[in-house]
Amino acid sequence: MSTSERIRLAVFASGGGSNFEAIAGAVARGALPLDLALCLSNRPDAGVLERAVHHGVPTAVLSPSDHPNPDTYVQALLDVLAAHRVNFIALAGYMRLVPAPVVQAFRHRILNIHPALLPAFGGKGMYGRRVHEAVLAYGVRWTGATVHLVDEQYDTGPIVLQEPVPVRQDDTPETLAARVLQVEHRLYPLALKLFAEGRVSVEGRRVLIRG
């Protein structure tokens, strides 16, 4: 993907889609110069699909359970992305590991947002409430949100942006999650804007931002 090519974004999500809403809102306001080309979920009952319909974004539902052969699932993913001319992917609460062939086809063009300061409190099984419970149990003073590039493992890709959030003594997983989510909703559109403006380059594990 060249720096001059306009991003056609697919958002992958499994849940209610509040980060999808933040991205779609930024696009609608003209603050995020890209095209929302597709919203894809692995669950037909995911709330994000309703949000996508509201914003006039095409939707698709693809689950590995519908494809006993992993190769046919991968091909179905690639086919639907090609059909919508997608050239960039944002994971927003997507509870599946993206298959390696898709990661390879979109190398350095898949982002994820994680509700902690990676590499802390990441990895398989670390999502949603579990992350905030682990943060509180460990007793750290700071947590936050991380936008990172996606590789073949959970939460190990190069970091694009991070923002810290203080942990209060009276926090519960719910109160902490709410404050982190506010940061996510601001940080994710900002990270996407950097890519949309062609200001990002990747050197090994280092993500360099111009300007």
C-alpha cells in the first residue's frame, strides 16, 4: 500500500462496538480521512453490526466454526476483504486470532487496541474485564491503552501509540475500564489518522511517526 493510497478500512469486532463507533464518528466528522469499507464480526448477534448498519457501512459475518477446513475460512476472509477493496484492518474487540495468511497479506496494515500498557497484561486470554482485574490484583499504579500493529501472536506486534491511565486506590474493574475506554476512543482514531496521512514507517519493532 503506497502512502498516497486512501485507506479503505475494515473493522473486525466481536462485541458492542464502542471503538467502531469512535472510528465511525471521527470519519463522519471529517477528522479521520479514510473510507469505512466493511464491518466484520465472527458473531451474528454482535452489537457492532447494528452500529455499522446505522452508519451505512457494509457488514459481514464469518466464523471459523462455519468452516471446518481452516484453509477455506482463510480464503473466505480474504475474499470478503477483496470484494470490499479493503487495504487496512482495525481490530476492535475482536475475540479471534487473525489467521497468519491474513496477517501476512496485510503486513503492517492491521491495528489492534489493547486496554493496558503492553507488553504488560497482554497475551492469550487477556481481554476486557480480565485485563483490569489483573491490573488491580498486581497493584500497579498505572495502566492505559495501547494501539499496536498485529502479528501472528496475541498482543506482541510493534507499538504505535500508548497513553497511560492512573490506577486509583478505590478502583474496581468497572471504574478502571470506563476510564481506559475513554482513552481508547481518542487514541484509536488518532493512530488510524497517522496511517491515513502516510506519517508512519516501521523499522523492526520500532514504529516511527513523522511530524
